[in-house]
Amino acid sequence: MRFNFWLITNILGLLLVINGIFMLLCLPFSIYYREDIWHLATSGAVSIVVGAITWLGTRNEQKKELKKKDGYLIVTLGWLCMSCFGALPYILSGTIPDFTNAFFETISGYTTTGASVMTDIESAPKGILFWRSLTQWIGGMGIIVLAVAILPILGIGGMQLFVAEAPGISPDKMKPRIKEVAKRLWFIYLGLTLIETVLLMFGGMTFYDALNHSLTTMATGGFSTKNASVAYYDSAYIHYVIIIFMFLAGTNFTITYFGLKGKFRKVWANEEFRNYLLVVLLLSICISFFVFSSKWEGFEKSFRDSLFQVVSIITTTGYVTADYTKWAPFLTIVFFLLMFVGASTGSTAGGIKVVRHTLLFKNSFLEMRRQLHPSAVIPVRLNGAAVSRSITYNVLAFVMIYMLVYAIGVFLLSFTGVEFDTALGAVATSLGNIGPGLGEVGPVDNFNSITPFGKWILSFLMLLGRLELFTVLMLFNMNFWQKY
């Protein structure tokens, strides 16, 4: 048998049960705001029943352990199944009656992209908006475990760099530690979410708005309960709190764990973290001086807006406090290029990731030395340790395929009739799981004007970017479907 069908089905059923339980957690907000609860209750019940039948019906049929091929299918099908069932509350409530739009909104949530088709967010039921935020928090929580525990075992993804750096840790030895690692990271994820909620309430947000924004900040998702996003809150305190937690969400959660344990030397010794911090600070300072010199805002406001937008884009959160496309054409290009950076591996952020750029630049410069000294062995080093050739090739392949997929995506979306600048921004923001793009899908716009076919293209790109390309593209390889 090519795949362990029973085990795959069993895990997918369990995911749907969990999905349904989270839907039911939204009911208290619908009850509190005196809204109709049947759409959330029905959606949750359907997901739980279908999932339970699938889960319980296959739990005694697991005769094999999880293999690589099974892992690829589970990860991809899991995100798709949860997105299909997660669209039910939008459809049943009439908030987004069309399935294409509802699926787009849902997969944008689970992939923590934050691209939306909703034109009047504030008029939507509170329970539905909480479900919308919760999809991002679930997706962020899932991607942490996926990046740290599952992708290294499959031999793909940026977190294999962490495995390579940690002495004595191999994919085989990681397996018994999955539960321990996942529990630790979930605790940090949940703890930071609750802390941010409290801090935002101190800034004047209601509990409902504070919780929603905390859920989507820690997930680097960017869904807001306000049409104007975070710009709705004219508060420096709220902006700085969100900046701090966006930055933390874009940091490798293992590094965050070291920081919480007081192991600051380990934090600073991490080359990816240093480069991540350096890029954020340098860009923010340079952009803020230009914005201030243009006399658009005072210095503090210029610095705050610049820092907020840089952190928001590099962490792929996608919150907005200012329309950066109105600042200057060359700054629009800077933010566009920033969409291809991404934050740290092992975080909830999407994109290419800083560590891949670090290795790419290092390898490029070392290649010139190798040309001068062809007999010399000059390895690429990260955090003082030599990086294996296989990882270097993986990074080169990832970046090449990423840009190839981007080019194809722009071509296909342009074919649907959208303007070229809109296609450039929409594909970049979808593949990088960011949210705002350029043109008609800029920081103060949404994706409602994109054609249905265009939305399916972008939905696929969101999934592709969230699952590190290879996880999904592997399913299109003919060899994948051959017998073991």
C-alpha cells in the first residue's frame, strides 16, 4: 500500500473535531452581544460530528507508523479540510455567502495571511469576527508545531537549520520530544497572547478588541475588528505594544524561550536574530528620517509609523497604521522588497525567512573566494558552525522555486485582468502570508475586487507559502504517488 490511509484519515478526523470545538468557543461572544448563535453552533456541530465519525471509525485501524509520504498528505489535506469546514460560519451567517469568498477568507486566516474580502468588517457579527481571529491563532499555533516538530522529520523546512545547530539532536531523536517541545512552545504562545491582551486593555481597548488583536498579533495574521485596522486607535501606547508583540511573534520561539529563561547570551549568539533585529532597526530609522524630513508628521509619529510598518511587513503580520504607498514611490519599492524577507524560522511568520537570506548571501560571497582558491574547502558557517552542503542546496532551491512560483503567480493573476502592480503586490503578499499588497490590494484596500479565479490562485499561493513550498509541491511529483 502506498499510504497509511487509516492513519491519515484518523488524524484528519481529529483535526476536524478540534476545529469544531474552537468554533463553539466563539458562542459566548455571540450570546453576550445578543446575536443569533445557530450558525456557529451548527458549523461547530457539523465539524465535530464529521470529524468524530472519521476519527473514531479509523482509530483501531492504525497498523503502521507515520511515514514521510503520509506526513506530506496530512499537512496539506489538514489545512484544506479545516479551511473548507472553517468557511461554514461565514456562509451560514450570511456574512460571506459565496463559497469562493468564504474559503478565501478562511484559508487567509488559517495560513495567517490576513488578506480579506470583507468590505465592512465592523458591521459583521462579533461571534463571526472572533472566529475570524481565532482561525489565525489556530493557524499560528499549528505552524509552530509544524515547523519545529514535523518538517525536520520530513527533512524539509527552515527549522532543519535549528536541528543541524543543536548538538545531539537528529530527526529521529526529535520524535520522542515532539510532545515536550510542542507543549513548551504552546505555553509561550498562549502566555504572550494573554499578556498582550491585558496590556492592550490598559491602553483603552475593550476586552473583545484586545483579545482579537492579541490573537492575530501572535499569529502574525493581521485580521482586525476595525475597518481601518490598527490605525483606528490613535494611541502611541497601543501601537508600541503591538509593535513589541509583532516582533516577538516573528522571533524564533526557541530564542524567545531562551530569553524568558534569562539566557541572553544564547539569544544574542543567534545570527538570524541579530540580522533580523538589525534589518528592522536600520530600515525603520532610515524610513522615519525620510518621512520626517518630508514634513508629513512629527518625529515621534514618523518613527512610530515607520517602525510599525517595517515590523508589520517583515513579520508578515499585515497590520496598518499608515498608507506607506502614499509616502514616496521609492519607499513603496522598499516595502515591496521587504515582502520577500520574512522574519525568523520557528516563528509564526511567513515569507522566505532571514536565515535563508543570510545563508544565501554568505554562500554567494564565499563562491567568489572558491573561484580564487578552487582547491580550498570553504564551508558556509552559521552561528560559528559549518552548514552542510545539503542545507545550502535546500536554501538555494527554495529561493529559486519561490521566485519561480512568484513569477508564474503574477502571470496567472495578470491573465485574470487585474493591473500589473496589483498582481505584483497580491502574489507577493499571498505567497509571503502578509496581507496588504500594492495597487488595488494596498494597505487601505482589500481583495474583494479580485475575480473568483484570481482568488483561487491566491488561495493556493497562501497555502503554498504557509507550508514552505515543498510540502505542497511534493504532491505534484509523479514519483510521490509510486509505491514505497
